[in-house]
Amino acid sequence: MANIRAWVSAFRLRTLPLALSTIIMGGFLAQFFNVFNWSILLLASITTLFLQVLSNLANDYGDTINGADHEGRLGPQRMVQSGTISAASMRVAIGSFSALALVSGLLLIFSAFRNAHNFKSLLFVMLGIASIVAAMKYTMGKNPYGYKGRGDIFVLIFFGIVGVAGSFYLHGQLWEWTVIFPALAVGGLSTGVLNLNNMRDEQSDKLANKNTLVVQNGLVWAKRYHYVLIIGALLLSLAFVILNGAHAYRFLFILSIPLFVRHLIVVRKATTADALDPELKKLALSTLAFVLLFGTGLIM
């Protein structure tokens, strides 16, 4: 039973709602543009969950190997660093979830295109492989990009453009340029979660030479950057609604604004890592609430 709890902890289930937000937003957009497909939503959700768990396991392993997870680190206990799960077992799990994500992703692409020789399907296969590599290389390998301050741009791309706009396209092979606005909005909120995590871990990351943007630029800058990410996401959403018919019910997402205002106030006042840690889960759930309200407003 203890071993099961350890693996559940390593999966970091609290990150899954944020990952699903990208696919749910893509589904709502597909419904809005009349190309929604249930099988695409289901397969995209499964693939995304596999990728998110893969990322979490890889981070647990990579941060331990590279020294970012140590006894002085704040936040949830990591399983490899604590010795609860062996490094060898974690490598097996990482390989297993890589395979699951690949198989699920291939099924998703086949379901969308029904043609293994289609150029677009090959493009999405490449994107899928890139997603798997990105999930692992954030903290794993000789030159993990998370240690060079590049994690933010990767989150924006894979949680925003690829996750939202990519999944939207798979529903009906339709492209609408305004989809980029909600895609970047979800990507921005997801990047905010990463930035919040990096603000919490600033001191321990410094000790481990993990040069996140927070370590490079300082906490004051990071808080201002955080405001831009959150407020920018809401403005991008507003732009999409205005460009696609500003009916009153399409502004339903405004009901989520108090959640983000409360969050930004907490971040502004926070002076310790302990004050920031609970906000990770709250911002992820606020993002999911925002997506559900935004999408409901679109399809009403």
C-alpha cells in the first residue's frame, strides 16, 4: 500500500486538471466552429494525461539526479530524492509512460486523419514525439532546458499552441486564426503555474544551479511577469470574444476573474515559499474553471 501511495504521489495528480484544461478548451472551440468529435476529445485527453504524468515522473527523476531536489527543498516531497522509489524503477516508469503516450498519440492521429501517409498526420506525429521529448528534457539529460530558463516558452508552446490549437485542429482539420487567442490564454495561465512553482523554489534552485527565469531576474521581476501572464490571458480571451461576436453570454468567463484577482493579491503579498505553495493548486483549478466558463459561454 505504501508503494502505491508513493507512485500516486509521484504522478502529482494535482497537475492533471491543468493539463486537461488545454484539451477541454480545444473541444469547446471545436464545438463553437461546428467540428467537434467525441473520439478526438477522449483520445486527446488520454494522451495529455499520459504526457503530464510522464513529465511529472521525469521531473522527479531529473531534479534528483541534477541536484535540484535536496533536503532543503520546499514543496511536496519527491520520491526518488527521498529514496521511496528507486531511480531504476523511476526510469522504467518513464519509459512505460513514454510508450503509452506514443501509442495513444498515434491512435489520436489515426482517428483524426485516417491516413498514415497524409502529410498532416506525419506533422502531428512529429509534434507528438516532440511533446514526449519535451516532457522528459525539462529536467532530464545532460542539458535540461528547465535549468537554462527555457521552461516558460516550452509550456506556452505545448500547453497553449499545441495543446489547444493543435487539438482543435484535430477535431475537423479546420483552422480559424482567432483560435490562437484562447490558445495563448491557456498557455499563459499554464506558464503562470510554472512561474509560481519557480518563485516558490527560487532559493533551492539557486543552490542547484537551476537557472529559471526567477533565479535569473529575481522575485520582484517574477511577480510582475506573473501579473502579465494572468492579466494577458484574460485580455486575449476578451479579444477572441469580440472578434467572434460579442454576445453577452460569451463573456461568461468574466465570472472567473475574482479567482485570479484573489490569486494575484496573494502573490503580491507573499514573502515566503510556504505562502506561494498552496497557490499552485488554486491557480490550476482557477484555470480549469476559467476554461469551463469560457467554453460554456461559447456554446450557449
